[in-house]
Amino acid sequence: MDPAQIVNRVPEGEVPKLRLEHITYRYSIGTPFEKRALDDVSLDIRRGRVTGLIGHTGSGKSTLVQLLNGLSKPETGRVLLDGEDIWREPKEIGKIRFRVGLVMQYPEYQLFEETVRADIAFGPKNMKLSDEEIKTRVSEAAAFAGVAEELLDKSPFDLSGGQKRRVAIAGVMAMRPEVLVLDEPAAGLDPQGRHAIFTGIREYNRLTGSTVLIVSHSMEDMAQYCDDVVVMSHAKILMAGTRDQVFARAEELEAVGLDIPLITRMTLLLIRGGMPLPSGIYTLEAAEEALSVAFGLPPVPPDKEDEGKGGTRSW
Ligand code: ADP
């Protein structure tokens, strides 16, 4: 296809980890309930990065992610993994599910083994790995997902909701997929639980180099945890690019009714009020720096409490 039609196209010479080419997908075809969930979508997901997929409910996010590991098949168009059509050998589609690991919404409802350990080991066992390898994978995945060692021999049904969610995520991480796709991994969790899940996912990306795609409806989370952002609207890609590129278009995001981060909204208000600030600010640190410059103040020294922790500064 014409590369110019790809959204978020990778730089020349780089093969995208995943490429969608002219994907269309409809539900209930030929009935009065027919619904076009994806309409000629073309998109690159860049290798080794954490990409956030955001959009209103019903914009097509879940439909899109279910095409990435062959759980469903595009009506038209192709899904390329490392440049190869995942449906080239339909009988081999099962292998794609080990390479692209999908954590569905509310995955904790799919736990069923007697112990947490057995649940996390389920995927690696299906891959017919040795017992030794399975053991390594379980400990590694439990650590990434924040499942404490002492929970491994408990029944998953004795855990809290947040802990169950982590076990389910660890179960997919244990397969060491090249691409980890998570559909609303933090849905329903409190801020601390959200932070723990996202930090674990980022750590998994950093240490394994795998490509990660996170579906979320929270712009705050996208701003904090993703390198690239893809915005969907009405079965199409509205915009996509690096976090900086997407938030530079914050006013367009606002115009389609997406909840941009509070700090972005505040800086946009100040800009409209005449303050000379750059648009597209999405972190407190960047806002603090821009305001210091605007007021001609010396740079703000790092907050003692946060020094070395990489935490978000309060002001
Ligand atoms: P999102 O994940 O962004 O909320 P979805 O991919 O779930 O969006 O849905 C896209 C559109 O497809 C919506 O209009 C939704 O109602 C419709 N849809 C999703 N799943 C089904 C289904 N199983 N049957 C019929 N329509 C569906």
C-alpha cells in the first residue's frame, strides 16, 4: 500500500512491530444491527515502545486489539507482525497468540486454577516449556506484575480484586510475548492500584524490550505512562504520534470531547488568557518550568522529597 496512508508511520528503514493496512471490521453484517467498528484503519505500532490507544467508548479500540493476535480476523485489510501477514498460514494462527499476548478487560474473571502459581504457569505450560523454564517464567512474571512471592501458593479466589488483576497480567507476561496488549488494565482500580499496574508494565517494557500497547480511556494515564499515543474516534484513527506530538494538538482532543489531562487544560486556559506558554504541556514538571520562564523566575530546584525517585512533583 501507499506508505503515506499509514498513520504514525515508522521512520524510513524501520520495520514496525505491527502494521495495520486498510483494516475494516463490521459486526452483525447484513442485519439491522450491522455496525462498522473499524473503517479503513491503517496504523503502525512502533517496536519496543509503549503505545497508548485511547478514544470514547464504542470508538473501536477493543475490536482493534482483538485483531492483533488473531482472536478475530479483519474483514478486509492485513495485520503485519514484523512485516508478515499474521493470517498467511491460518492454521498457524495459534502461534501468533504466543507472540502477541492479549490481556482482555477484567481478566481476573478468567482465573480458574487452584493456585496463583498454576494460573500464571498456564500459558507457559501450553507452550510446552520445561518445568525449569516454567518456574523461571512464573517468578519473573510475578515480579513484573507485582504479585508477592507469598501469594503464589494461595488460591486466586482468596485474593483482592487488584491482586487478581495482577495475577492475570502475570499469566500473559509469563509467555514473554513480543507484543503485550492490555485492554484497560487499570479499570476499576484506585489511584495507587493504577500506578502499581502501570509501573509494572513500564518496567516489563524497559527490561524485556517488548512492544506494549495499552488501551485506556484516561488521558492522564497516557500522559504519564506511554511513549506514543493513538487516538480513535468513530471507527477511525483521529491522530497518532509521540506523546509530545499528540498533546501538542490538545485543543483538537478537547474539541472531540476527550478528557485531556488537568494540567494541559489549565495551561490552555492560561494561554487563552494571554500568558506566553507553549501548548501541549502534559506534566506538572513541564508546567512548572514553563511558568518559571514566563515569569522570568530562576529554575525551580528539584523537590527534595522526590529527588532520585522520579516521582511526580507536587506544587
Ligand atoms: P471500544 O473498545 O472503543 O469501546 P468496541 O471495539 O468495543 O469499542 O466497539 C466498537 C463498536 O462496535 C461499538 O459501536 C460497539 O457497540 C460495536 N460492537 C462491539 N462489539 C460488538 C459485538 N460483539 N456485536 C455487535 N456490535 C459490537
